Amino acid sequence: MNYLEYVVKMNTSNNIDLFLPKPNNTDYFANTLGTTILIKNKKPIRIYLTGEIGTGKTTFARSFLKTIGVIDKIKSPSYSILEQYNIDNLNIYHFDFYRLNHHMEFLDLGFKDLLYEKAIFLIEWPEKTKEFLPTPDIEISFQCYKEGRIAKVLARTIQGIEWMKIMETKNINLQYLL
């Protein structure tokens, strides 16, 4: 049984809205995206997570990180701003910019150069410093809806659009999921 049960709507091949009624639905979606991007990439991988506190950003990030092979304890970077992992000589950066009060703090912390490394980037609260961030491959906006969450998924690069197509070809038919 597919744990993503319904789709609210499919707008285009690069934009989809998913209803995730339970945390395990968010886990399944994160696992699906994680296994999709494990295909060898020659570019940085950037996934931005937006939404209010408690809407599922960190739940998604933890599941995604486990899927791609992180076996360490996965801590929320809410206080540290950055948690870093390494799998098979690939750096993975999980940022949470919630605590930044001014966009210039991002530059003061010295993170800008990291963003162009061949690595995987999960960034929560990217809107806090959007003017300094490169375009994400996938942007996922979470919001509470009824007893669950809605994840609005937007592929913003060719690489992101390719991932959406790969998920569809894996018989993970996002049009029929909620």
C-alpha cells in the first residue's frame, strides 16, 4: 500500500500538492525523494523547506537524511544553525535559518561558500536569507491542513524536474497520492 494516499492537485510536471495525513506519510514522501536523488549527480543538490513551526520540515529532513544513509543521531539544527554529515565522501548540510534575525548574519557566519560545493543541502527557513541562496532544485512548502499536512512541491531546476519524472517512472504515481 502506498502511504501517500491522495493528491490535492497536480498543476504541472514541476508542481504538485500532496496531502500528508500522518507523519508516516511525510516519511514515505521523504524516502521517495531521497531514493530518487541517490542517482549519481554531478551538481550540488538543494532542497529548501518552508512553512511555519510544526508543519513537518524537520520530520521530512530526518526521514530524508536516514534514506540517503545518515546513521548518526539526526539533530535539528534549530540552535546550531547547521548540522553536517558525510556519507561516502559526500557532504550533507542541514541548515535551519529560523534564528537568523537579519539576512547579513548569514554572510557573517561564513556559509555562502559552502552552497556551491558538490554536496546535498537541506535548508529550513530559506526565506530568512533568500537573497544569498542559489535557486533550489526542489522547494517544499509545508502547511497544516485538517488532521495532517499539505506539502506543496515545486521543482525549480531541470534537475528537480527530472527527479519528479523519475518518481513517476518508479510507479510512485504522485497524481494519485494525498
